Amino acid sequence: MAVINPPAWQQAPSYPARNDRLALSGLLGYPGNPSDEASPMRVRSGVKPSYQQYQLKVRAAGTPNMTVIVSGGFVIVDQRDTGGQGVYVCANDGDVTLSVAPAGGAGQYRKDTVVASVYDAEYAGSVSEWRLEVIQGPYAASAGATVRGTLPPNCVPLADLAIGPSQTSVAAGNITDVRVYTVASGGILPVASSVTPARPHPGQVFYQTNLDAFVYGKQDGTTAALVPKATAWAPIVLSGSWAATGLTGDGTPSARITHDGVLQLSGLMTGVAVNPGANASVGTIPAALIPSMTYWVRGVASTSVAQNYARLAVNPSTGAIVLTNGSVAITAAGWVQLDGVLGRAN
């Protein structure tokens, strides 16, 4: 390892294509994977993001047969034959139809993979080109046992194809989109939450497509929500004879925690008689919210009795909700309104 000279685009000197590839690598996003840290010049391979992610999307033929169609687009492929040799920028300007090998016989299943691959004779083999191709997987005794075939070192997988015994066409249901995306350094990377890079650089921002949420890399190596969101409303587990009530359109008794850590309750409930000043167990908030609770939450709830209010308290350790009635009895036919009961939970 050494300083690489001359630097890209310096006047007068000549240099290999690798220097140009490294110049492009220097402008692209950090990979964020532990396996790449030993090779500091590696970058994240992937497809260029686009509207509804149509670039290099694999789809079935209009009348399904043993072909698939790959749409146009750009893909960045990092050189992995030897590592640290820069990226290849690959362009496809329109639909490309790829043939899929005939299916096997009875009891033969396989997983084929559509890839964008780069071959560079400077480092391996005798071919210098990039391809869209289908890599056939080995046969297995069941669909669940299939694995990918051996993929080229320099490639970006685009889709997996499920091929069953005697199958004669590849339909949309046989195609699993496995594209990953890449952006310039400082760009917001679209990625599924399950495969968000584990080692982002500080300030690296990800858009988690399945959660519609943004997270960013912190200086300590962890990630945090960039724009925290409220949890979804979830039903309160009512105890005893308490039951939801209200007109059509009224929500069932539910709870959520807002983006800034406030517990909110909502809904109407009925079914339990409570004497003046007496306590009554209401139930518990959704179990998923309890780990977010640090503080007691207390609030005032209106009731069906004029000028009578009840107090609700939520235990942060157990999520239990207890009602303390006001000065007028609540009958079993009366109701208690949870909307408006809120407080800081963490």
C-alpha cells in the first residue's frame, strides 16, 4: 500500500484507468459494512435511485415465458477482484430481455439470480465488459432449500428468480427484487431497515423504505431517528367488564407514544360502576409501549356524568391504568372518555 500517483486529472502525466475509477470512488458514499473496513477505498455498490425505483428493475415478460426484462438505468459496481481498484459506472439505456434456463424435472428447484456484472481483463480473465445476466443456481429438493449460484466477484444482484420443477414461465410472483442502492457522499441512501449498514459514518443519513423513516449515523457508531415518529395507535387491553362504546366512527380505546415521548390515550369505554372517590382498574396500555415508559402519566378524563371527572394514572413499570373517580358515581351504563389523557412518558 502506498500513496497513488499521479492524482486524477493532473495536467500532463499519464495514468491508468484505475485512477479515474478511484476519483469516482472518492465522490461516492461510504459502504458502512464491517467487512469493507479493511479496504479503505471500497465504496457501496448499487443501483442509482429513481422515481419509484424503476432503474434496472427486473420484471416478467408481458406474456410470461422463460425470459425476464431488465429496465434501463445506472449501476455502480465496486471492483472486488482484488479490492481497492475503484468503481465501474455501468449504463443501460433501455429494456433488455434475458433468457432463463429451462426448469428441471420432478423434485428439482433452483434459485437463479439476475445480476449486473463487470469483467475486467486487467485483473482476471480475458474479457473487458459489463453484462446483465442470469446466474443459474444449483438444484435443490425443495423451494426452501434453494441457494444462489456462484456470482461473479464484481456484480450487483438485481433479482432472485424462483424456478420450480417443469416450470415454463417466469411470472411476477417468481421474481424477488434484491436491488440495493448507492448515492454520492452526503446523499440520503434508501435502504430497508433490516439491511441498514451497521457502521455508518457520522452524519450519514438513511431513508428506511419499509418504515418510511429517516435515521442517521452518530459519532459513537450507533444510529438514531432523524425525525422521530409517533407509534401507531394500538388497542388498550381492557380489564373486567370495561368495553369500548361510542357511535360509529369512534375509535376503540387505544394508546400511542408521540415522536416527543408523550403517551396519549383515546376512545370511549363503559361497563363498570365506580363509586365517588373509588378506584377501578381499567386495563393496560399495549405491551409494545411499556418499554418506552419512564414516568407515571396522569390525566383527567371526562365522564357521562355532568360536572364529574375522573383521574387516570398509568404505571410506567407495568402499563397498568387505574381510574380514580370524582365526586359523583359512574354507573355501569355511563361512559368515560380517554381522549385528552396524556403526559410525558420518557
